[in-house]
Amino acid sequence: MTHPSPHPNSAPEERRTVVVVGAGPAGLTVGTILRDASVDCVVLETESRQFIETRPRAGVIEEWAVRELARRGLGKNLMERAQVHDTCEFRFGGERYRFPYGDLTGHHHYVYPQPLLVTDLVREYADVRGGDIRFGVRDVRLHDLDSDRPAVSYRCPETGERRLLRCDFVAGCDGARGVTRDAIPPERTRIARQDDGIGWLALLAEAPPSSDCVLFGVHPNGFAGHMARSPEVTRYYLQCPPGDDPENWPHDRVWAELRTRLGAAGAPPLAEGRLIEKRVLDMHHYVVEPLVHGRLLLAGDAGHLTAPIAAKGMNLALHDAFLLGDALAGYVTRGDGSGLDAYSEASLRRVWDYQEFSQWLSDIYHGVASGDPFRAGTTLARLRRLFTSPAAAAAFAEQYLGSAAVF
């Protein structure tokens, strides 16, 4: 919620042009773009630097996003260290079906875990370019968003003192559980929501990848996924009831289900190892429209959430950051407001395109386990079409890679 304007004498006041709330990929990229354009800004983050640099998150980045990062001097480590993926494999009906989307399109994915990208971005913004970033801030509040002098206040972690940052714009990049989205009055926005009624048990295993590509297991017991994270660590997913307790999934049960759901003729056995993370993700989505309220502009998960079904979340956050950073820099340095005027619509075109693909892919992943024989049959028909129809394969590859033009 928006808080009343603080009394002039209630907190020490500083002046910044832009306050960025949140130091994830979106916030750090916006901050670096602004810093590069000599726009005075500060990034506020409730967690510590160590926490954001080690928080487990996904790592699939699309080619266009890597090109943009590289163009802005932010992609050197990524280009040198990321894995390149150009094939995925579906397993269903006891068989393996490899899908070489690189051969079909000439394009590929990069796999670079988000903590590594965040580490690179923090270093570039704070250590290399001297950007102002404040970790561990508490009780962040937004004020006067409808005025031309909005403000963000927070409690200093060292002193407990409340501090006030008066600014021209607030970039809300603080994720799904942040405060910026809730600062928009309900009557001034629309939030479209979708709950798939499905959970995924997200697992990290101290085990080398069991395949040279991403695996999608479509099985009557439920979906299973395998994604390499490093030569020593593999991400797995298991479909489960929404809200399930991870403690219901001991080591032996997890590996038994993974073997069953990813089993296929001729497939090598899974490399098993200690489970170092277990958490349940409920598959839900939302989109805030518009992404702008007064002088507040939302980016990334603060403005839209896409469940990890299609690995689109970090790509959408970066897309927003490129648009928003350039728009703010253009307005501040040249007085050009066209980017800000177009920001919400330009972002949401890609958001809705990716949401639609995620819904389609969710039907593929989960249809066989739905308990509905008709839905299971149509799901298998869709899957078989990917491997018999060049047109269907090309359309899937284009959406999977995020390479389609979005109008």
C-alpha cells in the first residue's frame, strides 16, 4: 500500500533521480543502465549481498537477452562460462524423443544459473561502476506516487533510523513478494490471475547431469523434469499436489519417482546424489495491467509472474529491465518520454505471449496425469505431432526459444 507522505522532520531526506527497489536481475540491470547513462540512482535490497548471490534460481537465458547483456557490457562471464543447449528430450510412453531445436532454427539457449548472473550484475553495478546499493534495508515504504516528487523510505539496518529518498521515479523490481506492487491502489489496476492447481517439487541434487540436454518426462504419475545446473549439480522437478509438504518426499521416494517418470527404453540410469534443496512450487501466474502507476514502474516478477513451466521468468525480467532502463535514461538525459509512455504496453506484449506458451506447455506436461482419458489422449496426440509435423516442430521451437517476433 501507498503510505502517507512523511512529515518533513520525521526522517533524514536524500535526493535521487531514480530509486530502484529490489536487486534481482531486473533491478540490477536497470540500475546499471542508469549508471551508464550518468543518471543518479540507488538500489535498495532487503536481503544481504551474500544471500542474493547464492539464492537458488533458474538459469535458462534466451539468445536475444544474452545479446542485449553483451551489448551493454554485462555478458562477459556469461558468454565465457554458460552452457549452450540446442536440444531437449521428451520421454513418454516408455520411449525417448529428442527434439533438436538448434538444427531446426540455428538458435540455442544459454544455461547460466541466476545466482551467477546476479553476482556479475552486482559486481558491475556496485564495484566496477560505483553504483549506490544498500543491502538489508527494512520496512520499505512508498510515498506520493501520484505526485512529481515521489519518495521511498526505509529503516536503516545499522542504526534502526528511518531514512527518506525523494526522487523522480521509483522502479519496482522487488519480485512477487515485494512491496511495490501492493503500493498501487486496487481500483487503479487490474491483476489477471491463473492457478493451474498443480504443484512441482523443486529439487537440487549433488549429482552430475544424467543427460546432455533437458529432459521432460510426461507420465501418468505426473510430470518430471531434469535440467543441468553445473557439472556437479542437477535440478529436478516432480509434479505433486499443490501445497504438498516437502517432507513427504524422502530421498528414496524422490529417486524412485524420478526413475519411473523419466524412464525410457535405452535411457542410461539416473546419476543419484544427495538432495540439497526440496521445496514445493505452486504453479500459478499473474499479470498486472498497466505496469505503471504515477511515478512507479513495475518490472519483472513485481509486475507479472510466469510459473517455471517454460523457463521464461528471468527472460521477462531482463526484457523489462532493458525497456525500462532505456526509457528512464531517455527521459532524464534527453527529455524524451516516448519510452516511458510505451513501456507498459511493450512489456506486456511479450509477457502475454510467454504466458500463453506456458499454458500450452502446462497442458502438455500435465495432461497425461490429469485422470481424464480424453485429455490424456489429446496430450499424446500433441506430443506426437511435434515429431511428425515440421510445421508443428518449427512453431514449438520458435516459442520455446523466444525467437518469435512479438507485436
